[in-house]
Amino acid sequence: MLNLDVSNRHTTLPQLGATLWHCDQCNAFISIHSAQRLDAAFCPACGGVRLEFCGKLTGMPGIQFGEA
């Protein structure tokens, strides 16, 4: 029998960074939430079109970020 004490153990999740991107071809705005820094992203709607970086989404009033 194995007894584990898990009473005061906390798992630290990586901090997600949210960024906003724009596709010039389909005019879509896409937010990407990632634990890693992104240097480039591609449009999921157009498939293969490189997105233009618009900025970080931090501290925007009225917007809450969560995991889905």
C-alpha cells in the first residue's frame, strides 16, 4: 500500500502570455495564449499566412483570460 501526503503541495502552472495578431488576408484578429514567447504565428483560418503582431494583451479593462 502506498500512502502519499499531498496536503500542502501546490503545482505551479506556467504563466500564460496573451498576444494579439492580425491577418492581412482575411482581416481576422487572433489572440494567442502561450507559455512560450512567440516570434511568428500563422493564421488558422487562411492556413499558412503569416500574422502581423499587434501587441501584448495585458491589463486590458473588461477582459479576463483563462484556460479553456
